[in-house]
Amino acid sequence: MKNTIVFFLLFVFTFNLGGSFVILKIQQHHIRREIVHQIKQGISEKELTRITVSSENENQLIWKDKEEFSYKGTMYDIVHVEILNENTKVYHCISDSQETNLIAKYNKELQKTQKDKNRRTNTVKTVKFIEKINPLPQKEELAFLNKKIRPNFVYHENYASLSLEILSPPPKQVL
């Protein structure tokens, strides 16, 4: 039972540290499989996006792998390449809007998380700085600042003592 709890907590903490990245990669893989399936089924030329790349604007392409690149913030999957001359190529691609949206959401969440961490760090730094300038009084000073001594119980008002006086004579013995 203890081992199960230990492994479960280890999984939860590990997932908290890097789980969103793992989910991103799984979703990316699923989207890429869909795109490859579409390419294998065949796509009409009308549905393809043509990107003409010369040696001048070649540095605007950010390659993810040999079949996929990012251009002006949008992901593209290459169906085929047409070479016009030495310096110019035309890439016939599928615009991968699903993956573009997925990466945009991930980056947005990452920035939000980073902003929250910075905010927490700044708050901690501010509190420590203020403590250095004007240290807070010690706990003893705070506890006994306006101390009034009051008894916990008021015995004389609520206590009725047992009477030890003999109010009547003892009974007589009958034989």
C-alpha cells in the first residue's frame, strides 16, 4: 500500500513539473499522424499553400524537421518541392493550423506561468527588503503588548462548597 502511494505521489509531482510538455508532444504527434494520413490519401493542388523561397528569404523558415517548418508564425507540412532554379524553390505545403494553435496555447500558458512565478518572487523579495528596513517586533513583544491578567475560572461565584457541619444527629440503632 505504501509503495502505491509513493509511486502515485511521485507521478503527481513529476507530472506537475513536466506534464504539460509531455501532453504537448503527444498532441503534436497525433496531429502529425493526421497530416501524414491526409497526405497519403492525396490532396488536391487547390488545398495546398505555395511558398516561394529564394536565397533572400530562406532565413525566415524555421525548420522543425525535414518535412515540417514554421514560416511567419504558421506551421507547414511539405507535400512536395518544386525547384525553379538554383536560388528559388516552391514548397507545396499543408497549412498546419491545428499544430500552430496548439503551440500558441502552450506558449501562452508557459508565459502565464512564468509571469506568476516572477510575481511571487517579487513579492517575496519585497517582504524581505521591508523586513530588513523595519524589522517586525519579536513574538514576545507582540504577545505581551497589552496583556491583562484575567483568571480562567471564577471560583468564588460559581462554587458551592460542601458543608461539613452536622445538621442532624446520627440515626439511632434499632435491635
